[in-house]
Amino acid sequence: MPEAAAPHEALRPSRGGLVARGRLVQGLQVAAACVAPLLVLLPIGATLGQAMAGGIGPLLHELARPLVGALLANTAGLIESTMACCAILGVGVAWLIERTDLPGRRVFAALAACPLAVPPFVTSYAWLSMSPSFEGFGGALLVVATAYYPLVYLPVAASLRGMDPALEESARTLGLSPFTCFRRVVLPQLRPALMGGMLLVALNTLTEFGAFALLRFRTFTTEIYAAYRTGFSGPETAALGLVLLVLCLGCLGADFILRGRRHYARIGRGAKRAALRYELGLSKPVWVVLLVGLNAVTLGVPLAMIVFWLTQRGAAAITPAEVAPARVIGATLNSIGLGIAGTALTMLLALPLATLATRHRGWLTAGLERTGFLAQGMPGIVLALALVSVVIGTVPVLYQSDALLLVAYAILFVPLALVGIRSALVQAESRLEEAGRSLGLTWFAALRRITWPLAAPGLGAAAALVFIAIATELTSTLLLAPIGTETLATELWANGSTLAFAAAAPYAAIMTAISIVASWVLVQRYGAAPLLARQEG
Amino acid sequence: MATLQIEGLCKSFRDVAVLDGVDLDVVGGGLVAVLGASGSGKTTLLRLIAGFERVERGRIAIGGQLVAAPGLHVAPERRGVGYVMQEGALFPHLSVADNILFGLAPHARRGSGRVADLLDLVGLPQRYAPWQPHRLSGGEQQRVALARALAPAPKLVLLDEPFSALDAALRGDTRRAVAQALRAVGATGILVTHDQSEALSMGAKVAVLRRGRLVQVATPMELYRHPVDAELARFIGEAVLVPGTAAGHVARCGLGTLVIGAGPGEGPVELMVRPEQIRLLPPDTAGCAQGQVLGVTFYGHDAVVEIALAGTADTAIAARLFSRNLPEPGETVGIAVQGAVVAYPVAPSGAAPSQEPCGDPGGEKLVPRECA
């Protein structure tokens, strides 16, 4: 058939051209996608370089100091207790909400995700303003356990919801009582979610700075900050930073390995029924009271304390200080301004990476994306110090500039943006774009009429999460903000750490309000998953 | 002693009756198939027997022991029934061997021969014992699920559509392996299915559940040959239904004069003929009905020929034939019916056909079953 052969021949040159143009576009895309991972590697390399500057011998000497041992013991003790508390609270609350006939389950489920929206240093300010006796280990445990138990609750609850009820039913017909069934069938299947959640708890506890500084509990972060503030940031500080970084990346690595074998293969795809719910019977009121009590501790008391101090005059606090409305407005505007600029930069860096990683799976893209996720294990304090040391040695003019602060935000929150953008792009499969092209749309029209409408809500959610994170960020802001630039977080920290509780209250209230309202809207629209900000698969 | 006794069982969800007075007695070993379309309540029946749902009215006794009645609910783990779920529901965190031993007491789990025996019983190789379940195919998973259910030696095993998720090739093998294993241990099986051929080929008896009621419990042969009403006839295999007039043991209809095997009577009836009873003859054969071929669907081993019956306005019938010498569409053919047919009385007004069985062969008119 000669008619068929002719167009086939004519097709060849044009296809070659397309491939060449495709390669150029792809090359640019890969280059753009490399920026974020390189930025993430920069502070890691700088920290390593600083600590190793004097060679391996002096580093080992620094690491052998009793201070390192004391900090390790302090941190390990707190992390163990926090993980245990979070595991018990997280699994217990998830079980009550997902598997029993507890009244008001929906309200309790929404409340259980809320503590994630309140930064722990705000909570610690609230407890401290109630009584100075919350200083030290007990207060630190209270603050981080109540702040982070949702990190266990959310994945465990999702895992309970996703569990095939047929497994529990099979176990029951094989003669297991409900309790034995929980121990032998449910708990083993919860293990991946539980372990993943507990590692996140450990990671967050390791990187937390503000809460521990306010509560005068000594960990690596507070020690590094103190050394930096006293101008004593030599090799000792770098060694501490290195230990902290290794611990954090260790948690991240463990989580990554765990996630590799995380999902027990769900066997079969059967039509799913709703899971069994156990009847609480006579003990029902007891459980309701316990849950109400838990929420009073996690949310009620901190919020009530903030409201209480809002109504007090400055003299009522230990350190009398008045609130200047101009300062509050200035700090709010700064937080919002930095939040918007930082979000824009973060999204700009994360978009090409996430697009590449979702549309072209391969070792290169997977490696780039994982490098981006390393930032999850980057304590703000280590990042800030590393960036300071890098710019002072190379472009000193950037030191204490807005630009450097924005770069720090972008590095810190690139993982958050990646998770959000990825789930948005999954909504807009490339298959749909192809269908559009086959219906005669140009690539731009396909982008405008198919990809954008599908991905836009998810991208908006990702940007909103990054914005909340930046607007409430304390550590890097404290170290990197230009002199005279105060944000809500730094003002709260300054007033809180000098025990001027009434003066701190407006900042705490505005931050909490922004954070809770925005998180609530997000959770209502997208569920709690974005709050966990975890890499999928 | 009956293995399973069910009396007047009722269950509704959100005021919608799912089971509405089900009675079923199962005596001795063998497999009873509960056949029903989706939404007929068959899975609910199984879950009530297993103890995952509470009964509203009625009673369930297993091995002579009352396990469920209003105000009485024996927990699932104390009923001693095996349950094989639709997708096997193997525990993903345990090996095949640990899955099989799951329901045994700790001291019984230590015996090494138990896993080997049970793998043998369901026809799986011994090397599967240490494997994780996801490495097995769907059919193999179902066999492990059966081995797990049989391990505590239950007298009664409930099977909830265990073959529906398998592809056709695996289904046959798995069915045979399951039937054989149940026979070998002498357990009674209750198999719930929506697949007529599965129910007919596997069940020693078939109970048909329709809109929450059992409409007929019979051997597969009896069920296929003498379904109690026209709706059931259409549900169990294909049925050709032709209006006619009965006079005792014969009836006249568009297909000629036919012998009534079940449901003789007088007056207007609906006659049920299976497509494989219909034979095609040369059109000029004396005394036979005639029709025009509308279409032929070829299946390989046989074929179905659609025929418009001559002399009637819109009666199309289907004939299932060997796939040799098939007629062409448009051809005129002669039609003959082999064997007896089943008659269902039609209300004189021509309203919907009665749901009630119209009696056994040899009875008069609308004689109730017990009077025959």
C-alpha cells in the first residue's frame, strides 16, 4: 500500500526534531530540579567540613568531652520517654476513635490532629507562664509528648482504617478473644505505622529548640545556640552540630529503611467492609472523660493560658512589660511578608524537582528527590550556623540579609513542599494530558485546561502548609534575621524567655490563630495527611 | 445430630430486611451451596452463623448447641466454625506455616507434622511453608486459608465466595482442591456463591436465597430440572418460557404439544423448556412447530440459536445446539422439544406468574406440596 508508506516516511524528520527539542527541555528541567538538592547538601557539607577542619584527632577529642555524653544522656532520656508516651497516647486514641463506639468520635478525631498546628515553643510558653515548676525534664516531656503524639496517632489511625476487617474476623473464628486478636493480629500490622510515627517523634524532639530553651532543658540545640550567642562557636560547637545532624539523619535513614518494607502486602483487593467496632459498654463515660482530659492538656490549657495573659496588664507577669501595638503589627507584617516570600522561593525550588520525580521515575530523579528529603533531618540551628559560616567565608554581604533567611526557609521546608506538590501532581496524571493532546490541544492548552485545574488545589494546599511553617519558624529566624527584623516567633521568644508573659501573649495568640485556622481549613479539605508531610512510597 | 440448624432467622440493617425468616437444616458432611444474586443476603447469613452479626429473630444451633437467639450471642471465637473469606484474608505479617497454625493452642503449634499434613490436604507443596503469603497466587492463598480454617478441626466450615476473585483457569483447580479437602476431613461446608454453575457443580445440595428468603433447597439436579417458579428457572441456567394451555399431563403451546413433567394442571400455564431440550429439524418435517432463525452465537463446544417462533407475535426462543451443522440467520427451521417440561400456572387475568410451587408430578391442580 503506497499511500500508507508515504506519510510514514514524511514523519521521520519531524519526529527527530521533536526528540531533540524534548531533550533540551528535559535537560533544563533536570538542571532546575538539581538546585534544591544541592542547596540541601550545602549545609550538610559545611557542617561536616567545619567539624573536620582540624582533622579527625581534634574532632574525636571534642566528641569525647563529658558535655557531649551529658547531652546525649539528657536527649536520649527525653526521647525515650517521649516516644513511649506518644506511642501509648497515639495508639490508644486511634483505637478508641477507629475501633469503638465512642460517642463524639468525629470531634475527637479532628481534635487529635490539632496539636500539630501549635508550635511547641508556644505551648511551652503557656505552661511556663502558669508556673515556673514546668522548667526541666517534666515540663519538656509534657510539652513535646502532647505536641507530637499526633505524629503517631495519624498514621496508626490511617493504618487501622485501612486494615482488612476480614483478618480480625478470621482470627476470631480461629478462637482468639478480642484482646488476643489485638495482640496477635492488629498490633503486628500497626507496627510499621507505629515505628514510623515514633521515629518522626524522635526526629522532631531532636531538632526542637524553642520549647527546650524556654523550659531550660539542655539538649544539643540549646547548647549550640548558647555557644553561638556567647560568640564561642569554634570546633566544639561544630562537633555538637555534627552529632546532632548524624542523630537526625540516622532517624531519617531508619524511617526510610523501615518504609521500604513498610506496607505489608495487602493480599487481594477485595471489596472492603467497614471495620468491626467494639462496644465499650459501661466503661464508655470513663473513656470520654479521659479523652476530654487529654484534649484539655494538649489544647485547652495552652490556649486558655494565652487568652488569660491577653487580658492581663504587663505588671501581672514576673517581668513587667507592656505590649506596644506598633510592635505587634510590625512583627505580624514581617512574619506574613517573610512567609509569602519564603513560600514563593520554596515552591519555585520544589516544583521542578517534584514534577520530574512524578513524571519521570528513575534512579536519577529518585536520588534527587531523596536528597531533597534529607532536609527533613536538618535541625534549624545546624542549618543556620552552617549557612552563616558559608556566607561569611564567601559572600559576607549576605550575612544577616533577608535573602539568606529566605534560602534557609527554602531548605528547611523543601520536603514539606515536595510532599504537597507530589500529591497534587498525582491528581493530574500525564495520561490525562495525553488524552487532551490527542483531542487537539497544544501542550500549553493542555496545561491550562487539564493539568492546572486538577493540580491547583493541591499546590495551594502545599503552599499554605509551607507558609504556616515559615510564619511560625523560630530557630533560623532567630539566628539569621537581619538586625531589627522581628517576627511573631522571635518576639514571643524574646518576651517569653525574659518571663514577660503578658507582653508575649499577643504574639502567641496571633501565631496560634493563623496556624490553627489554616490547618483546620486544610484538614477539612484534604484530611490530616498533609500535616504529616511525609514522602510517599 | 444436625451440624447446623437455622430457624426463622431475621436480620435487617437500617430497617431494610436482609434476611426474612430463613430455615435451613444441614445434616452430616458434604457441601451445601447457598446461591443468591448480590444483595440476596447470603453473606449476611454466613456472618450470622459465624457470629459477626447479632440475630434479630430466630435461632442458630451448631452441632446441637444453641449459639444465637434473641438475647443470646456466643462470641465468634467460641463457635468452633471455620471461615474462609472472599480473598483468603491471610495474615500478611506471618508465613504460610504460621498462618496455618494460627488457630491452634501454643502447645499444638509445636508439632511439626501438622503444617505438612494440612498443606498436603489442600494440595500445596511443602516448600511453601516458610513463604510469605503475598508470594502465592490467589488460588494458592485460598487453599492456605482453607488449611488455616481446617487446622482446629471444625465440624462446620463457612466459605464466603472463595473463588470469585480467581481467574477462570485457577477457579476449577481450586474448587476441586477445596471440595476434596473438605471430604477428606469429613467437615460440613457451607459455600456462599452467586455463580450458578459453581453451586450446581460443588454443592451436594443447593439452597437458593432470594430477597432474604430461601426459595428452594434441593439437590442440584432437582433444582435445575424442577425449579419452583419461573423466576428461579431463569436464575438457574437459561430458560425458554412459552405461554400455553395445560390439560393434565400435556400442554399445548407454540412449540406443539408437550409433556408436563412437573406441575400438571388445567388452564393457562407458562411452560419452561431448557434450551438444550430444543432440537432443530428440517422445516418440512410433519407436525412440528416452525420458526425463523434470528441469530447464532457460537461458543465453540456448542452454539445458541435464536429463533422467532412462527405464528406467534413476539415469542423468541433460544436453542442450545452442538456446533455442527448450524443454520444461517434467516433460515426457516422446524422445532422439536425433547423430554418433559415444567408448567407454572398463570393467573387467568394474565397477571404475573405465581411465585408458589404448583405441585409435584401426579398431583391435581394447585395441590400444596405436602398433600402430594
